[in-house]
Amino acid sequence: MSFVPTRISAPLRHLALACALGSLLSPGMVLADSQPLALDLPSQPLEAAVHALARQSGVAIAADSRLLAGRHAPALHGRFSVLQALQQLLVGTDLVAEEQNGVVILRSMAEEGAVTLGATNVNAAGFNSDLPETYSGGQVARGARLGMLGNRDIMDTPFNITAYTAQTIANQQSGTVGAVLRNDPSIRFSTGEGHAYENFMIRGYGLESSELAVNGLYGLAPDGHVPTEFLERVEVLKGPSALLSGMAPNGGVGGNVNLVPKRAGDAPLTRFTTSYVSDGYFAQHIDVGRRSDDGRFGIRFNGVYGSGDTGVDEQSKDRTLASLALDYRGDDFKLVLDAYEIHEKLDNGSPMMAGFSELGYVTKAPKPDTNILEGIYAKQVSKAVMLHGEYQLNDDWTAFASVGGARTYYDGFLNGTRIRVQAADGRAKGQTYNQAGYTHSLSGEAGLRGSFMTGPVSHQLVFSSSLLHQDIGRAPTVTGPTYDTNLYHPVKGIIAGDHGSNVKTGDNTLSSFALADTLGFLDERVLLTLGARAQRVRQKMSKPSAYDERRLTPALGIVVKPWDAPVSLYANYIEGLTQGGTVTEVGALNKDEQFAPYVAKQMEAGVKWDLGTFSHTLAVFQIEKPSMVKNTRGSTFWYTDDGEQRNRGVEWNMFGEAAPGVRLLGGVTYTHAELSKTANGTLDGNTARGVPKWSANLGAEWDLPWVDGLTLTALGIHSSSQYLDDENTLKIPQWTRYDLGARYATRVLSKDVTLRASLENVENRAYWAGVFNPGYATVSEPRTLKLSASVDF
């Protein structure tokens, strides 16, 4: 839980904290002065020691994170009550621990009268703890959901994960999930700002917006842009995740992005935010959360309305969002219901995507706000309802189940929003495509989690079954006539005619069963995860005949903590699945052959170093992904599934407080993406398109010590050059962009107020940012001013 800086008296502050947090504790929870606990804590930063004590004891501990920053705690071995343990950890500091209403509060003995309350960390364990707690600085969480394995701490996880918090989303004014993912150097984008869709590249492999998960379930995310106002966390797992989450709907293997909706907190919330984005887009957002007097029932509502001009010349956007979250916390069970409805319309244009295959080389980028298809529109509607339940059978075993349904609709000019450049002066050919369609999804999961011992070895066993069924419909696409335009001075496009009615084109089902066990050795210093998933892929309307194939996909992960220092060494082998292809070309020797799902294989190793307030992850990885290729001998030809792209890379990620009041978030990624097996070996050794060798992101925040509540922010993003095609004949140059911002948290008329301002692409640089389809490049977003004001009532 976090509170914006405000000046209140110390006694009232403590009372407010105790009241707000008291409902975190169930009646039977251990109090701070209860029976002693057996503790074995290494010497470590004080904040890390407090986190560890809170997790092991189940007692809520509240503290201003600035009081803990830069302090070190001694090792602690023996039996202590919580207060006794804190007394030992706080030796040599001016901090004291006090218990009020079941909550332990850490304060400085120098505090007198009015004080400023900064970001406050609250730690509590127990069955009602839904999410891993936030890490120092509040920008990311200490853990994330690992699919069927549930929430796991970063240091106990044999994968590279990052969970961005609602605090980061709000402070960066990230309107969509795509904007949140700009913080990660291993993620780049294959659609431009202002496009109807946000598609990504993770570790050099594509991930479509339709492949995002919600509460661990595929098929329930909004279509196109995914708004952030109703999200508490955006969790990123890099690399394939077939064991953990099953096969993604379209076979993305570079990573998994899971969205966690907001829930009612223990303190009442009524927050109104008004915002502006240049060139004239205004939005209003209301966020309300309440819990019942006994803390068991909670309700959270988010509503958004926005309208106005975007940064693309003459383009406008209208957007509405309504989301509702209901949850009930029983003594041994909990239920959660999430629902949302989103409407979005982009009118009169599209951002720039240009093809250079016909020209044979890449020209300079146009102005970022260039509108290449004035006159087109795109409408999208998304609706979903999800229900999740857990029942604690006993202290060691929990049954869980989730089910959800979603419906998405689109209409207009969403794809094909591009031109084909013909000459160095920008002369080009344009064409428009009018489309419509829908996807109706039913998604579910059920399983059992338990823990037990076999001698000195601990086990965390999970069994899971999952199902995703999707009915898909499309209207016949209407293509407009080709017309002449210009990359730098586009003309109004010739708009394609109206499309017909939707007809059902897909009846697809993904089903699976999975079993995994995490074994703990040497007092949990070694954690070994073993598991396998049996995946079935069915497409009843596949041509020329129904597709029905199966794959068994195993995984292995290990975490080793060799020293008392907070260091984890980890490694994993895990696979990703993509639907196998079907040979449809007339004349092929194996026409109509269907291939089983392709298996992408990842090997990864790394080290994680948690300094208490600042954390690093260094990883090396290799992902090999197969594909279907055409083989020829004379006049005969046939297809096989032994094509391959191999990506090898090194990632360094960092987050947390590098110094008191200074937060860093970002990292550097090196990726060597090679076409290792191509048709007849023609392109073997070439670099895969759309994957920069070097990419770097660094975000920084600095709380000015002489102006209480004022924070300066900056973000730098760099990508090295990229190829647009597998032949490696078209290449876009490297680019770097900078964002600057500030926010101010204060009190106005006894209300907490936060003002934010940011300027993205400060230099308004025009550059080719990424790769769309083969031969096509996307342009940078224009310089964008964002302003917002939030008031808590």
C-alpha cells in the first residue's frame, strides 16, 4: 500500500495506518508479541530483512521506505517474537518498532509533531494475500504469476520476470499496455503509435495483442489497444511458457504478458483523474474502491471517457471503459469476479507504415505525425466477464478454478494501413481494406496446489487443466483501387466500399493437462521445478480438413542460493508451442499434409542479485523456433517443418532504489537472431528481420530533497539497426529517443493531489522505429505532451 506525501501528525498517521491495515489480519493471525518464531535471516539490507520477517511471521509491518533505505541489518539466528526480532534488526539505528492494532509500525525516534509520509511499505502474509508485495521504490513487484504455479517471488523463480505496478502505470501516464512495456529492453513493437493494434516482439519473436492473458487465462484480453486504468499489474515472463500457461492462441513463444485487474484495497479509495494528450485528447477517469466493515467483501470500479485529436495529423480518438471487480475473502475460500466493457474508435487516419521491397532500399523517415490514410476509421468493442475461486482444503492443499467469457468485435480499416514506396522522392502506391469480424472466447482452468515433505525434501505440487474455445467470424474484405500518393506528402486515400456481413470462419479449441512439482533441498536453498503439459490443438474449420494434433511439452527449472547473500543462480529448459502448418500449394508432393504443433525450445541461465533496495538480473538465453519451409529439386517441390530461427541473447535488467530518492528501471539486451535453417539453405546465417542486436531502456526518477513531493523523471530508449527482410537487403538505422517529465504530490483543500507532466520524444525525432510485415517499417511517434491531475476524495 502506498500513500502520497502529506503532512499529518505522527499519532494520527499511525492511527490511520493501523485502521487501514487492520483488516489484513484475520482473527487467528499471529500477533507481534506472540510465541517466538524460529528465524534464520542472513545479514542483508534492512528493507529486505523487514520483508523477510513479515513474510515468515504473517504480521503486517508498515514503514516509510525512506527510513529503511541505505541501512543494513545484522544476521539473525534463533527464536524471537516479531518485536524482539525487530529490536535486533534495528540495533545501531534511530528506528523503533511499535505495535498498534495488530500492525507493527517502524518510526524514527527523531520524529516530533508533523512529519512527511512518503511511500509506505506494508507487508502481510496469509491466505488473503493475492499479489506479491511491491519492491523498494514501488515501480515493480517482488514477484509475479507463473501461470499454473501461481505467484512466486523473483528470487525463487527460474525465469526472468518483471511485474510493473499500478504506481508505475500512473506515474508514467501509460495509457495502454504497450506504453508500459516500453520499460523493458527485450520488448520492441511491430505496430506504430496510433495504430488500431499493439503487437510486440519479445526476445525477437512476435506476440500479438490477442495473446495477452488476464488472470492467467488466454482469450480474455481486450482487442487492439489494452487500456491500463483497470489494471493493478502488468506481468512479463520472458521466453516460452507452454508448461506454465499452455499454448498461446496464435502461437507466440517470445514471452508471456499477464494482466492483473485492480481489486478493492483495505483502505477506501475515491480517485478522480483528468488528463490531456497532445494534440487535443482529453480523458476523465474515476477509480472507486470499498470494503465491507469486516473486510471480507470488496468492490472496485473504474470508468473512463476520452475524446479528441491524437498526435497523428487530423486523426481523432473516442474511448470508453467500464470495469468492475468484486471479491469475497472467506476464512478458507475466496471468490473474485472481474468484468469490463471497452469501446474505441479511431477516426480519419492511420500512422505511417511503409513498404520498401519494390524500391529495393529504405529512404529517410517522414515526419512522425504524418497521416498516410486520411479518411479511414477503425472501431473495436471488447467485453469480458471472469470468475475465479479458491478453496483451502487444509493448511497444505488448495483447489482453484477460473472461467471467463469474452466477445470482441472490429469494423473498418484496421489492417493493411500501409503504402508501398516506389521512388526516392517518396512516390508510392496506396490501397485501403475494409474489414469486419468477431471473436467469441470461452476460457477456463481448474486445478489443485499442495505442499508436503518427503524426508528433508519439500514439494510444491500443482495439477492444472485448461481449455480455450474460440468461435471466429470474418466479413469478406473489400479492397479499394490502387492510387498514387507520396510518403512525405500523402493524399487522401480512395476508400474501399462497404463490407458484407460476418460469417463464421473458425471453431478452435486449445485444451491441456499439466503437472509440475517444485522440490526444495537444503532448507530451500535449492529449488528444482519439473513438469510437463499435454497440449491438444483442434481447428474444426481448417482447410482442407479439420486440424487435430497433440504435443507433450516438458520443462525443467532450477534455482540455487549458494550463499547467505541474497543471490540466486537459475537455469531453465522450457518449450513453446505454435500450431503446425498445412501444405495447401497445388503441385506439392505432400499437399494437404498437416504438421503437428511446432516446438520452440529455450535454454536459459542467469543470476539474480537482490541488494534489498536495488535488484539486478543477468540472463543468457537461446530460443530455437521451427517453421515450415519449401524444398525443391528440379521441377518438384515439397514442404517440411524443419525450418528454424535461432535467437541467442544476453539480458541485464535492473530496478529499485539505487540511492535514497533515486529509482532506476530498465536494462540492456543483446540478441543475435539467426535464420539457422532455411529452404535449400539459401538464407542460412542471415539475420532475422525486426530484431535489433542491441536495445537499451533506462528510466530514472529523482525525488528532489529540497522540494517535498516533487519528482523529476527521464527515460531513454535505444535500438540498433534492424533488417526489414530475411534476405537482409533492406535495413533501417539505429535510433535513440528521450522522454522527460515531472510530478508533484501535495495537499489541496485537505485532499491528496498528484500533478504529472511528461514530454515524449523530446527532440521530435523522425526515424523508422520497427518492422511490421516483411519489407515494411513503422515510423516513430511524434513529440507528445501528457498532462494529468489526480485527486483523492
